[in-house]
Amino acid sequence: MEKRAVGITIVILALLAMLAAAGEYNYQRNKAAEERAAPRAYRGYSDTEIAALIEAYEQEVETLEARYGAAKSRTFETRSGGLIDEQIREFERAQQAGTATRSMGADVAERDAVLRELRREQSLRESPADSLKLLLRRLITI
């Protein structure tokens, strides 16, 4: 009876070792697939660096949005009449003002996109319950 109990124990331990090895292999395979599918630009940054970047980008976006809003609401006065060369200069001034306003809008949108990406990276790191779900999903997804 004792040999049989030792044999069963060895079989159970061997099955548990195989299950652990298969789980580790599956985890690493799924982790690599996730990294290939969705690369993250800020993966290498620490949590404190991410928080500092978010704060800096929030301030910058707020400042740029205020400047862009003021530039957008400003009306550009042109003088009509005059000679052709004066009209051309007025057109060029109006065109430069419009280009500068559009450039500010593009800057706001670019900074806002970076801020959204930073917040997404921060949210991926925050919840321990999500970490457990992630671990289980990587272990059991085939």
C-alpha cells in the first residue's frame, strides 16, 4: 500500500510540474503576442515619471488651449482699397495669422494625444484586480 501511495504522489507531482511548465509557456507566449499587437511608447518609464509627465502635459495643454482659443476668437481686420501691393500685403498678413492659428490648433491636438496615451499607460498600471485578471488571461488563453 505504501508503494502505491508513493507512486500516486509522484504522478501527481509530475502532473503539477507539467501543468506549471505549460502555464509558464502559455503566459510568456501570450505576453509576447500582446506586446507585438499593442506596443506601448511609455512602457519603460516609472510610475513617478508617468505622473510627472501627465502633470506637465496637462499644464501645457491648458496653456496652449487658452492661447489657441484667444487666437481663434480674434478677428483679423484688413484694410480694403488701396493699391494692389497693399492689398497683397494685407492678404499675406491675414494668411499668416490663419496659418499661425491652425498651427496652434495642431499643437494642442498633438499634446492632447500624448496626454491621452500617458493616461492610458497609467491606467494599465493602476488596478491590482486588473493585474490579477491579466495574469489569469495570459495563463489560460490558448
